[in-house]
Amino acid sequence: MPSPAPSPQADHTAACLYCAQSTEYPLDHPGTVLCPVCEWQEAQRCACSG
């Protein structure tokens, strides 16, 4: 039984810098790449450090 093919989107998305989950950004996206959860947590940290 052949293994299922990986989704095309998974092959072309960057991994989150903090948790390594796939993100909605392409591999060639410049800057820090975060998943939605880590992006939200980073925004909370920046908003409260003041």
C-alpha cells in the first residue's frame, strides 16, 4: 500500500522559527517567519513590554 502523497502546500511553506510548525508563508518569505499562534504570542509580548 503506497503512502499518501504530502500536500503540495506543505512542501512550499516555511517552518515557524519557534515551534517548527508549518506557516502560511512561502519558503522565500523574508524576515522572521512565525505560525499564527507564535505570531499572536509575540505580539502579546511586544505589546506588554513598554
